[in-house]
Amino acid sequence: MTLHNDLLIRAAKGEKIERVPVWLMRQAGRILPEYRKVRNSVSGFIELAKTPELAAEVTIQPVDLLGVDAAIIFSDILVIPEAMGLPYQMIEKQGPWFENTIQSAKDLSKVRIASPEEDLSYVLDAIKIAKKELNGRVPLIGFAGAPWTIFSYMVEGAGSKTFSKAKKMLYAEPELSHQLLDMITNSTILYLKAQIKAGADLIQIFDSWAGILSPDQYDTFGLKYISKICDAIDEVPITVFAKGAFFARKRMNELKCETIGLDWNMSISASRRLIGDNKTLQGNLDPCVLYSSDQEIEKHTIQMLEDFGGHRHIANLGHGVYPDISPEKVKVFIETVKNWRAS
Ligand code: CP3
């Protein structure tokens, strides 16, 4: 199917664009009252994500209601641990929680490489429905967590400020760690390929906990596996967003991906220098700017657009949009990007 608005894909590939495309990480769910209405019609997040018609509906809401240039499939990065044999719960106001975790070789022997067609067919069905309903209006982004971030949850069993249990395993049991990272990587490659086959037009890899590793550890346990995923996928453009990995920007230039996501701590000019001219950059407005007045939002957004220079840029926040940000403020951000032209 031809895309009527393919700005995102062309920006990712470094082709000429009429204007900078814009979308928001975590745009599906969280901020929209229309999302909460659908969410309240089921038992919770997991049932919503596992009901393809509803998942497709909330995927499309931000396209209709906010005017973004891309949809991102409504799901979660934690579907991979579940498909490998570690089910999770989403506890209200707390976040994810796993009953079983990986602490030993014995635990590892109980998990398997995911089989997306069997274990994750609900995501693939949601992609197919969303694609059909989008009818080429904007591209659909598929996604997965990076192996290190998925490993963190599988070992830690829940969110954490330090993820010290997960980091402990890297230092204390590097071989076991590599075995688990390998299984996650192989599962993720199969899963992303299945998402592409179902209709995903671009893939984003979220490495939310990249910033808690030392540069050496991130090379060994982080980038190595992201690189394997990038090498295995050549069907669609890939974006790698490694939150906090300012120390790895130079090496990320070597990844076989089109786009690198920046968080708001990373200076735009230094990032461009480190990453080079052959990648598109995505980001990177501080999500908290959206708590300020409309005028301030416009000012900061225009400054960001000027710093990126209007070429090889996909406008976004530097991390996911916060749940208590008003959709009206999000619209100011989106409209400012859409009305801006590189001079
Ligand atoms: O971007 C989108 O709009 C698509 C959907 C999406 C969700 N999670 C839905 C979700 C995406 C891309 C994610 C990614 C994700 N999930 C990440 C990586 C991005 C990041 O923010 O760093 C991580 C670390 C997770 C794990 C996760 N899922 C946590 C820690 C939580 C609880 C806190 C929170 O973020 O709300 C979730 C729950 C979750 N995932 C919700 C949604 C809409 C909220 C569930 C609800 O409706 O109650």
C-alpha cells in the first residue's frame, strides 16, 4: 500500500523532505482521555494490548486527535519476556511485575526463544488491523526493547532506580548474561521480522536503561546485541534510541541503522559531530517543556528545530511523553514543528 504521508520514512533515509516529521514516544495511551475510555472498558493494560481491535484503535487515536506523522503500535516491550516464558503483570500506579525472574542457569533453562507467530500473534493481528484502518495515511512504527533493557526486567523482576541486580549479573556471571542476552536477541529478531511482515513500516529499538551501564559494559552487553539486530534486519529503516547513552554516540555511528534517537541531555551539535552526517537524528525536546506556556513551548521547539537544521531530523521528545501532560500542549508542540520551515 502506498503511504500518502511518508515524511518519516524519507527523513529516516536522508531523502529530501518538505518539512520535518513529528511524532511522540509513548503517544499511544497515557495522555488521551479517549485512550482512558477504551482502557476502562477492559480489565487493564494487558487485556487491552491483547485485544487486537482495541489495540489498533488506540494506536490510531493520536493520528486522528493530535495530527502526528506516524502511528506506533500499542503494545509493550515486555511482551518478549512473556513470550520467552516469564509472564508479567502491570500493577496500577507501580508498573510491571514478574513473578519469576532469571537468577541462575536453572532459571535460564526454563525460558525459550520466542515464537512470534504463536506467542505474539495478538501484536501481529493488531498491526494488520491498524495498517488497514490507517489506509496509508501515515507510517506505522513497530518496536521492541533492546536486549539489555529486556534483560534488566527479566533479572530484576520489576522497575528499579539502579537495576543493581541486573548489573550484578553482568559482573558476577558474564557467561550466563551473554546466554540470556543471546536468547533475547534471537527472540527480538524473529519478533521484529514478524512485525515487518504484518505491516510495520519502520522499527524502533528502545534501550531505556542504556545510561546506567559504564561505556565498556555498554559495548559488551548493550551495543553488541543491538548491532546483531540491526545487521539482521534490512527490510525497513531502524531507529535506535538508547536513553542516557551519551558516551556511546560515536560508536553508534557504526550501527547499521538509519536513525539515532537523542534524549534532552545530549547537545544537538555535539551529537551531530559525534554521530556524523550519515544518520538521521530523532528527538529531543525535554518532555517537561510541555508543562510550560504555549509561548515557551513554541520558543523551545523552534530552537530545537533550528539546532537540528531541518535536514535528517525527526522531531520528537527526548523520552516518552509524561502521563499528566495536557493534549493541548502536545498539540502546540506538533503544530510548531509542522509550521516551521528551515530557512
Ligand atoms: O509509544 C507508544 O505510544 C506505544 C506503546 C508503548 C507502551 N510502552 C505502552 C504502555 C511503548 C513503546 C512502550 C515502551 C516501554 N515500556 C518502554 C520503553 C520506553 C521508555 O519509556 O523508556 C519501557 C521501559 C516499558 C516498560 C513499562 N511499561 C513500564 C515501566 C510501564 C509502567 C509505567 C508507564 O510507563 O506507564 C509500562 C506500562 C505501559 N506501557 C503503559 C502503556 C500505555 C501504561 C499502562 C496503563 O495503561 O496503565
